[in-house]
Amino acid sequence: MSSTLNSPGRVLRSLLGALVLLLAAALLGAPAASARTEAAAPVPAAALTEVTGFGANPSNLQMYVYAPAAVAAHPPVLVAVHWCGGSGPAMYSGTEYAQLADQYGFVIVYPSVTRSSKCFDVSSPQALKRGGGSDPVGVKSMIDWVTAAYSADTSRVYATGISSGAMMTNVLLGDYPDVFAAGAAFSGVPFGCFATTDGSEWNSACSGGTVIHTPQEWGDLVRGAYPGYTGSRPRMQLWHGTEDDVLRYANFGEEIKQWTNAQGVSQTPAATDSPASGWTRTRYGGTGDQAPVEAISLQGVGHNLYAWGMAARVLTFFGLDTAGPGGPQPQPGSCKVTASTNAWNTGLTGSVTLTNTGTATVNGWQLGFTLPAGQTITNGWGATYTPASGAVTATNASYNGTLAPNASVTIGYQANHTGNSAAPTAFTLNGATCS
């Protein structure tokens, strides 16, 4: 190396040049959000922001992030994956996940395809193997970036997608079962169904619903993506219209086979109901809102089944419709409770009204109180009550867990008593004493 490269004059010129650049940056302001690169740092709040330089990205995906103004402590992360022909910004504007993030404090990643088809790679051998390359590797890098920037809760990472994004949701959960806690796929196909070896992005046999396997075979495809993995598998919520003419309805049944087998639960529904007109919901391996597998069939509906309001059901399945561990909790004196009873012989009904008297919204509540001796709850409404006597905790229902400042919710219960029919007199909200 020549001596002139290390001369004092050259060093001085370099320092002066760096100083000029710093002064220019100060005068002109910070770079635009879309130009963010390198180190993981929180993005501007309440604005969709492109992040670049986020890590390994073999298929040149774009990354967009939405973080609400009030991010929860160690927030959950939701990956929202767009449809063929779509984009991250289109997924942002075409769904209500960002508004729900404002309410519940989680951070959203919107991956965006740059290849000409604008479809995610769910068919190449690289995409169907953990760390194999292509789109899943880029999405995993996005999650790692957000985890570093927000100290995110790595046990609460979720994926949801529509059409091509639904297929990618299946792929992500297959490739990275240790990363995702759950997924929700709208109009998708099973993991591995779209596999091709000729470089084609499209598999007509799969889209036509003619790729049929046994549950064991489908489960083996998932397990083969990460050989040797013995940990728990993500829960899965599946949505499909009976008149889907793009990804035929038969794929819905094949997805159910796959994920019940991967979860190791029965293919016989543990519960069946109709949460909306024309909907049939089946739950496998459990009957609650967070069953291992939940499948919703929409009678007479085609491929474009996603509608406003469905995202709230996704959040319930994920468990994201509460503030979650470490989320904001009310301080002492920020709640007020009134309670009364109406008694007869050895029975009574109780009515409890909880009011949020604080300045922050309560996202998910648990109301604690002690029943008088001899009282035992036999039925309740508006909340889940455990245990039935003594020190009781009433936990919000799925529809009333959010309390804005000055908002109230009334719950009730029926109980037996042995003589003392009084109402409880002391209450706690999420562990804080109510005034």
C-alpha cells in the first residue's frame, strides 16, 4: 500500500468530509423512513414503514413494518402475508390488522413480493425446507429484525395470509414450527401441496383439489421440512369457501388432515357450531377459542372470502385480543365496581358492574373478588368464573375484553348460598385494587 494513502493530509481530508456529511444530515433532517437500513431500531409509530437491509433475503422480498403508537412491552409479532398480485402495502390497507394493533399493542410485518407474479414461492424445494432459501428465509429475517428492534416476545409470533399468503402461512408454519405459535390461512392449500421441481410457481393438480394424501402423509411432509424437530407444533386456523374456483374446496379438507396429524389430535371434531350465517366451524383437539386446529367453512362463498371483521376472529384464535403478558395494567384507583344480589331461599343472582376510571384503555381484564362463606357459583354470564367459591377470578369474554376510559361492563352470576346472600365488597382489576 502506498504511503500517500496513510498520509496526515489524507486522514484530515477524510475527517473533514465526514464532518460535512454529518452537518448536512443535521440540516436536512433524518433519512426518509423508506430508506431505513442496517441496525434494528424502532420505526416511526403509527405509519407503515419500509425497512431495508434487514438480513438474509435470498428472493429480494420487501419488508414493511407497522408499529402502533403504544407498543406493548415485549410485544407479540404478526406476519401478515398478501395475495397473488398484492403487496405489503395492499395487505396493510386492505385488512384491519393495523387498527387492531393500535388497540392491542402488537407489531406487524408485511412481507412484499418483488418477482413479476407478485406470488409467494410455496412450490420450490428451497421454500419447503427450513433454512433452504427463497421467501421463508427472508420472512424469518424480518421476524429477527423486529425481535431485535422491539425486544419482541418470541413465544408470541403469528402468521396470517390470504390466497398466496395463506399458502405461505402453511409453509412458514411447516418450515419454522419453533418460531410461530399459530397461523390463520384464508383460502390456502396444505404445506407441500404446491410443490414443483421444474421451476414453475403453479401446481394445477393442487389448485384443482386433486392432490389427496392420508393424514399421515400430509403430516410427514410438514415434519420433513425440519427433520429431527420434536417440539410443539403451531396451532392452525383454516378458512375456505365451498365455491372457491381458484384453490378448490377439497384443499380445505386436506389442510385439516395435515394439521390435525401434525398436532397429533383426532380428525373428529371436538366441537361444531355456526358462528355466522352460512358458516360451519369445527374445532379439533379442543373446544375453546385456542383449539389446536380450527376450521371455518363458508357455504356458497368463492375464493375472495376475506371480509372486514374476520381479523378480530383471527386475533381471538391467536390470543392477541388482550394486552398479553407485560401489557399495560390499571393502577390502584383506576377502576370502580358496584355489586348487588337478589336472593331467595338458598339461591341468588349477582350483578357486578366494572368501570374503567383510568385514562388508558384496558385490553383484557380479570376481576378478582371473594364470595361470602357458603356461596357457590352455579352459572355465570359475561365472564368465566374460577373457582366457583372463595377467592374468585372473573375473566372477560371474547366480546367484552376492551374497556375504554370511563367505559363499563356488567357481568353476572347465579349462586347457591347457606344463609349469607351478600354481594362481594372488595375487588381487584388485573391485580390492582379498585376504589
